[in-house]
Amino acid sequence: MPFRGIAEAPLEALFGEDNESMCGALRARKVQSVKELAYVAAWELKDWLLIPESEAEAILARSWAACACQPSTAYDLAQQIRAKGEDFSEVPPPLPSLEIAFGGSLRGNFVEVAGPPGVGKTQFCLQAAASTAALGGEVFWLDTQR
């Protein structure tokens, strides 16, 4: 979308110079930037601009898209870290058999641990997280069970 990264920009950045009346109506309601527009409710925008609700929703969708972060995958983030040349200590897996599966290190890997209750998934993850943190690495933990 062509509007990404303009959240702090004035309303004209989203609407263009041709919609001066729309920008003026929004400024009269104390909406000065694209970011501020993203907080307005569709029904409120509809009433302010005297437009159909579907058009108000489309305008808000454009402002939300302008304020949103660029989507990226975990792989993209790992590539960016590698491109910067950042180096963390190698993090050995807690089990020797996993060392073979991970190619010797947990560094740069995203690991999903699944299994039946009571087999030690949480203990394994706590150990891996503690080992990573102790060696200066970063850990992201996502628990989808709760």
C-alpha cells in the first residue's frame, strides 16, 4: 500500500491536495494527522463528513494501513539480523540429539515444542530460554495453551 510510514504526516498525505474540504472538516474536529484519524470511529467520521458509512470505513482502512508496521516474517527478521552482522554466542540445545537436529545451535532458530501434557515441554523451553539468555541471546516465548 502506498501510504505506509506516514502516520505523523498531515491529512493531505493520505487524501491528496484535491480534498481540501475533507481535510478542513477533519481539522475542525481537531484531527490534524493521519495517526489521529485512525482513532476516529466510522460512524463518527460518517457524521462529520456527511458520507456513507462504507466510504468512512474505507477512509479509516487507509489511515490504519498508513499507521501499520510493515509486515515481515520471522525469516525476514533473522535475515536482517544476519545482514547487520550481529553475532550472538552459540546456544547449545539442552539435549544432545537436538544439537544434531538444529545443526549445532539454537541461534537463529524458531522452535515449536508440542506434545501431550506432562512430558516436559515447559521445562525444556525454560532450560533453552535460560541457556540462551545466559549467553547474551534474546528469547521470544509464545504460549498458545493458555
